[in-house]
Amino acid sequence: MQLEIISASPDETMNIAQYIGRCLQKGDVLTLDGELGAGKTHFTKGIAAALEIKEVVNSPTFTIIKEYTGVLPLYHMDVYRLEEEEAEELGIEEYLEGEGVCVIEWADKIKNLLPIDRLEITIRRISETDRSIHLNAVGKRFNGLCKELQKNENFSD
């Protein structure tokens, strides 16, 4: 299932991410795509808030993987600089099959390592504040979540 949600503000983007974050389970994988400044890290902050993570969440661009502790561990990855073989050497598959939630930026670089069930999220800038958030449920796991999101038209609260 695919779904597009228009966010009119950073707060709405965070609310959408929090809604998704409250539905996550151990082993869930979300991929994030979007140009620089589209809101990928802001979206991840919403996921982290839902997982009750108290640490400051920022981009893992230079560290590749940042781990955060909450009700579920959050593994925030930026694999832009990796080749698939390097990802295997780093043990990324262990994170994907682990006890937490993985949010992966530039996941197309490691597409062959990704599980069948995942939520692909693409964020596009429409204006200074507005974003198009495109969700693609790959496999069955996230179809129900997308249907619930489709029913909820107001994320401004």
C-alpha cells in the first residue's frame, strides 16, 4: 500500500512520525529518503519521541549508526558512504534483525540487505514549511498502519 500525506509544518511532520513511532515493534525497519533539508532527521526525532528517547537525536552522517535507548532501541543509520560489502562488515544485518527499530537513510545503497517487510518513507520539500511524505508499505507488516494513517487527516494537534 502507498500513501501520501501533506505536512504543513515541522510540528505536523513530527506528529506524523510520532503516530508511526507509537505503532513500531522490535525488528521494524523504516527507510528514509529525501534531499538535504527535507526533514529526515526531524522525522526521526518524532519516531524517537514516540519511543520515549530522551537523548538528542541528530544526523548520523559521519558516524554511520547512532544508537538510542527508549522503550525500544532506535538504530538511526546513514549508509550513504557505504558500499554493500562494507555494510555487511559493519554487521548492519544484526541491527536489522535485532531488538530495536531501524531508521535507515539512503537505504537504496544496501537494498539487498533489507528485509521484505519495511516502510519506505520519502520526504519531499513543497515549500519552506510544507512537505510531501510518501509512505510505501513493502511486504504486509505496514499495510494496516498506512490504512490507519489514511483515516487520520489531521496531524496538526
